[in-house]
Amino acid sequence: MNPSRKRRIRLIVAATAAVFLASALIYTSFSAGSDEKTAGQLYDNAIVGKQYTLAGTVATGSVTQAANGVLWFSVIDPHRDVKVRVRYTGIVPDPFREGRGVLVQVTRQADGTYIGAKDSLTTKCPSKYQVAAPRGPSKSAAPSTAVSKST
């Protein structure tokens, strides 16, 4: 077989394999993501019995723990004045608290409540890079001295 023909065949096989692997990587990347819904989106469009990933903030004053280990809390929508009530059983992460961002797999019930899938609750920890509240002048700071040069 002609050496130039062998090189051409190897190049075509390698290029075909590269295109196939790149396509597989792109497909896997896009299909692995979860489509998060806010409380408002679930309130408007949720279908009874279908599972969704609910994302939002735990409402202040909404967390209650029942004696049977059931955790009840409400998740508020960041863009609208809407919240949904969630009944959750399972492991509760240590950083879970009111005002904290959460993700939980929920299923809508006929009565409008949402049942959280067991052990699906995760919290979004606040960033250490959030903007701090402005502070007034420090009492311990010495007054600044400016040096001026006169001629």
C-alpha cells in the first residue's frame, strides 16, 4: 500500500474518532445538568406527581421540626412574593437554617404541598467574597498626615 494513502487513512480515522469523542463529551455535559425551578415557577406550572429541583431561600420563621422527624419549611422565590411549603425527611445539612439558599428535589402533591425526596436537601453556603456592609471611620485609626512640598 502506498505510504501517503496510509497516512491519509490514519488521519481520517483519527479525525473521525476526535469528532465522535467531542460530540459525546458535549452531549454528556448538557444532559447532566439539572433544571432548577424557583418557587414562583413551581407555583405557576408544577404538575402533580412530577419531580422538580426547587431552588430558593428558606423563609424566615418557616422551619418546624415535627416529633416524627419530619422537617417543614418554606422556600421563597427571589424574584416574586411567592413561597412553597416543603415536607422533608432525611439528612439535614449542618448549615441549613432560615435565610440560607437551598436546593431540594420535590414532588408536588394534589393539596399544593411539596414532598422533598429523602436525603436530597443541599444548602448553598454564603460566599466569603460577598460585599461587606460599609463601616464608619475607625476610632483606632490615626489621623492621616499629608506632606506637602512648598517652593
